[in-house]
Amino acid sequence: MNRVLPSFSKQCNRAIHQTIPKHRNKTQLQTAGPVASLIKSRSVIRFRGPDTVKFLQGLLTNDIRKFGEPIGDKTANFPTPNVPATSIPPIYAALLTPQGRFLYDLFLYKPPNYDTKLDSTGTGPASEPNEPFELFADVDASVLDELLSTFTKYRLRSKVEIDNVDSEFSCWQRYGSGPSDNSLDVEEPEAAAVGWGAGEDGAAMSSSRGGNLGWQWFKDPRLACLGFRGIFPSNIIPPLIEADKETDEQNYLMWRIEKGVAEGSTEIPKGEAMPLEYNLVGLNAISFDKGCYVGQELVARTHHRGVIRKRLVPLRFQDNDGKEVVDKVIPGSEVVNRGDGKKVGLVTTALGCRGLGLLRLEEALKGSTALSIRRQDVKVVASKPDWWPSDWLDLQQNTAFA
């Protein structure tokens, strides 16, 4: 397919590092309109069986129970012309170690119930009342086998099957300047309507029918500014993707870096990362009302203590003249105070002249001339993402960022 943005090859060494043309990437992402990327770094798995919700509820950081709740009397779930099909938005969650360290992240999706989908002709409801309960999840492909083994270990006697369906489904992200950051809809607005007959909307039908067409775009459950996400059968192109608007996954990585969002067990170090330092609360990955889950005690104690001294922040790499430098910084590089040489944190992800770093906030907020890469003539500029809650920073820190 044609690409509207530069195509990049991927190298992984605890994070992704690559060279991109200076000054080009951000501008093109902001002006190209909504683009879409096939996320090859994610695989799709399926949980199936009557104990699925109970099983995941006791393991994951977020509240999974809404997947098992009835739709309710006030919501029409029978597909009718030009009325949205009922759907439950996806949930972002993590699996932790018993000590509360990050292991894996998951985006969980519930397929539409049989009575909320149209049949393959689009003229009536589907009729599969005996279909088993199932949830799908897109997960980090680099740890797929290990993740499946971990869930199998926890399964014990639970009536739930855990399958790798990566050959059948793929994960996609739709992002850029087009998808609205302010929309309250959980579904992609253009794909939310259902219709048939003379006024049939092909894109909407393809996102709402049953069978191979019963998949749709959802607003990213982490942040509205990240766009829309979905899993789709691997043998189809998702709706609303124009032929010249599919672009390399590296552009999605850059989009996330600019927003200060890490994803997967490479960018969020497996077995080491503290979930709150990687901002998983602000990314809607943690519920403090659901009760117990693996690693819950440390997460709850840290949260209620209210002191997070280090956080993941977006970084820009510059020379002494303030010009962006490309291909100079790698993941694992130490960020130090330029004045006294003390370590402030580490670069966790690097892509061209941008990156993510886990830094001490007190030092990171001192200004653009305060930080550099150890033993390199590279300045580091940290910034506060727009989506951060105001209570993450006190008045002095907010002033330093202004």
C-alpha cells in the first residue's frame, strides 16, 4: 500500500530506537489527517468460558466485571436501521507480579452479543444464542508465549480456555489530526451508525455486522488523544482506512512518545517497572475500587501515600544551539543534571530526536538547560503531557513547566 509518512524499520533493545528525518515526523502526523497503522508488535489472544470474567477480575489491575453485566433495559440492543449497535468499550489493564511490578498490559475487547449484531445479509439479527462467552485481548507480541504460560499457570480449575488467535486477528490503531480528542463517543463516530437498503452505509455495516464483519473501532481506552483502536480479522482491511492513509507502526510509536505514553513489556520494563511511575493510573489501567488482584497491596499503598517522585515523561534531544539531534541517544542512557552531574533518570525509549524517560520530577522540571545525557554533548528537554491530572504536580512544579 502507499504510505503517507516515512516507513521505518524497527530495532528493539528494551525500547525502540531509530533514525527519522529531522523536523518531519511531527509535522506530517499533525497535517496528514487520520492515519492508521497495523500494530505488528501486538498479538491477539482469546479467553473463552463461563469463568472468564471471574478469572481475569482476580488477576488484572482494572475492573473487568462490566464485561459480564447485562446491557440493561434502557439501551436498545436490537439492530435497527440507522441506530447504533450496542457495544461495550474496551478496557486497558495490566498483570503485575505479586510484588506489584509490571508484567504485561492488555487491551480487552468483548465481541457484540449475538442479539446485537446483524446477520451476514444485513437484513436481520444474528441467531447464535448458544455461543460461549469470550473476550479478546491484544498483548505484546514479544512476550506472547510467556504471557500465555503465565495465565495458564493461574487458571487452575477455572472454566476458561486461553488461546492464541494471532493468525486470525490483527490489532490496528487509527490516530492523527482527524479523530476528535473531545468526542465523548466510545466508538469511531463514522462507524457508529447501522443501516441497510437504499441508504446503506458500507463502512458502518462492515463495522457492525456479525461474522467476519462484527468488529469495529473504539476510542482508545487510555486517552482520547491517542485516537481509536480495534482488532479485526486478519484477512480484511478495517473500515475507514483509505488506501493512502495506512502508515508504518513507527509513526504510531512517535505519536505515543509525543503524548508521553509507553506500551508493552519492552517500553515498560517487565518485572521492574512500578505501575504508578509509568502513569498507568492516568491511562485508566488501574481501579482502586475493585478489590484484590495480584500485586494490589503495593499499588494501593503507593497510591494512597500520594508521593510519586519519578514519572515517565516525553523527552526531546538537542545540541547546545537548541537544534534537534537525531540518532544520538539510545534506550538505557542516563539523564543527568548538567550542573552537578547527578543522575536524574534513564531514557526508556528513543526514536529519532524524541524519547521517553523515567525521571525524578523535582529535577526534570528545572528547565530546558538543566539536563543532559551522561558523557554526551546532548541536552535533554522534558515536558509535561497535556493530559496529566493537575494534582500530579504541586504549584512549584507547575510553575517550572510553564
